Amino acid sequence: MSKPRVEVAPPVDLARLQQLPDLPAWLAQHQIIDHQGRYLPWCQLKWRLPRARARDVWQAIRFKRALQSQPLPLLAQNGQPFTWCLHPRLALRLDHINQLVRDEHIRWPINAEDDDCTEFDKEEAISSAQLEGAATTRADAEKMLAEGRQPHTEDEQMVFNNLMLLREVEKMRDERLTLALILRLHRIATTGTTGNDVQPGVLRTTDDIDVGDPEGHYRPTPASQLKQRLKALCDFANTDHTARILAGPELCIDNVIKAMTLHFMLAYEHPFRDGNGRTARALFYWFVLKHRYRWFRYISISLQLKAKPKQYGLAYQYTETDQHDLTYFFDHQAQTILQAIAQLIGNLPPPPDVDAHAREKHVDYVATAQRTLQPEFENQPLPRVAQREASYRASL
């Protein structure tokens, strides 16, 4: 996936800051988010600032973000830690995700056995392949999966591999993350494909790969450093950061944040010649399922990403061009997850064979979901959720 062009954000210049006479006023006037609650990157924020002083005001805002940021125990290629800011909108989104996917009162419509192909399996398998360039129609892919036949083309092979990948993620969710596990996922994702001379389940040994970054702001990790850096990523995944509050706030990391970090970092390291995106998204699912976010089993992230691939690419670019600030990626992914949850809830039937109290709880859940998710659609009608609530209430 080719990356759009993004201007590098000016880094904080402490010497320059000290010479700005208006710095105290700007620090008081500007927050790390704008008046609409958005954590904007430099390339968007500069047009909303006085043109003559945009860079100076940005220095004040970026300095404030740096003061409020939390480091992650993962380093960029230049040795600086990745950081992120828990601003109000992101905190609210994380709270909504945890509330909606952990609710125990909702009955879900999917009761397939592990070896059955659920609607989610098909949706995610097809969308993830198409996101990475598979030139197969949805109808043809669905027909192949429904018939259970072997793929006839490499594009169909990508879809089939993704289905196998999702099933493998379910089976391995109790395992610890290791390099061997990452290689296993990649082998499944790329078997039978030839893109970029990929070797399934084998780390690349050279650096001659095109990552679609014409500006040269990002270069994949040198092949000689991959094993060491992937080990650090595994250590991060296997450490429980939710039970370390007393050790310092920077060590307390929400599990959804960790899952999104794994998604970003695998793509950032770019350890394979092809299939990095598919493997990265599989790692995301592995982590949330491992930590008992079981409803992610029925939520297709790739379907949402495929609808707006440019925004997906920009989420990476904003982080890579602004001091390795992962807040941009977390914002994008949290919104994507909530939109995917909305789509699922919009397709839920009322729970069968339950008493009136349980049915009413189900109705209340959908109503709460509607109020929670509506802002993510920027005042556009929420897909089917409002109608679903109305039909449920009519059945009470």
C-alpha cells in the first residue's frame, strides 16, 4: 500500500522556545487537542494557526504534548522511545471499546463451531486481502469459501490464507508471543503467493524493498536488527502492563492500546518481503482474543480500513513524521474499532428464548451503543443501529 505524502513536523527546539516572548500566552491558550477535541498533526494544524506564527505556536503545542506524553518500552530506529498522549477523546474511545466489547448481557447471533466459516471469517479474510491488493471480487471470494474449494488464483489464495490465519489465531490465543509464532502467522498468510519474492515464514535478509514512501521519511528496520527488535516486541506483548500501576503511570498500558501497538510495530519493523500488513492485523486479533475481548471474534477491522485506505496510511505517516508519536495511529484505530462495532451491532437479531428482563437488557445495550457510537459517524445516521433499537423495543 503506497503511502501518501506528509510533511515532517518541526521538532521541539528548546533554544527557540526560550526566545519566544509569547510562549506563556500560547501555552495557556492552546491545548494538545483543538477546540473540537482533535489531536491534529502539523500538516493539518498549521492551516488553523496564524500563518506568520504557525511554526512558533506549533512549538508551544508540541512542547506541551511532549510534557504530557507517556513513553512505551519500544524504541524507534533512531533510539528514541515511541510515545503517546491519552487525550480526552482517545480516553473516551478506549472506555467505549472496553464497555461495548466486554458487555455480558448481549446474546450474539453467531454460534458456529471453531472449524466453521462464520460471517466474520469471510468478511475479514476478504477485506484484508483486498486491502493488500488482491484483485478478486467479493462474490467470487465468497463463492470459493462457501464451496470450500481450493484457490484458483494468487488473489484467491490471499483470501484463503487469511481465513486459515484467523482460525490459527483462535487456536494460539493462549500462547506467548515468540519469533516462532510470528513466523508461523506469516507462513500461513503468504503460502502460495509470490509478491515481492516473499518467502513464507522467513525473515527478510536484505534491505532492498520498496515500502511506497516517495519522500523517504520511513525506511524499514535493517535486516541485521530484525531478530533483536522482534524479541523486544515479544517481551512487550508478554509483559502484563495492566497490573503495574504502582510502578509508575508510564508502565500502566490498556490492553487495547497494546494490541494497536503490536499492529503498528509489526508493520513498522517490516520484517518480511511481503505480507507484513496481514501479519500485523493477525497479531492485533491474537492479542485482544488472548485477553478475553471475545467479541472481537465477530468484528472485522479490515472492512473499515478498506473503506478508507488513505486514512490508514496517513495514521502511520503522522507517527513516522512527528517524533514517533503513536497517538495519531491510536486515534485512527480506536475510531475504526468503534465503527466496526457499530456495524456488528446493526446486524444483531434480538436474543432468542430469553426472559423479558434479559431481552430488556439487550435493548438497553443497543440503545447505549447507539448513543456511544453516534459521534464516530460525524452526525451521519448510524448504520441500522437506531432501527434495530426501535424494533427491539416494539418486541418487548
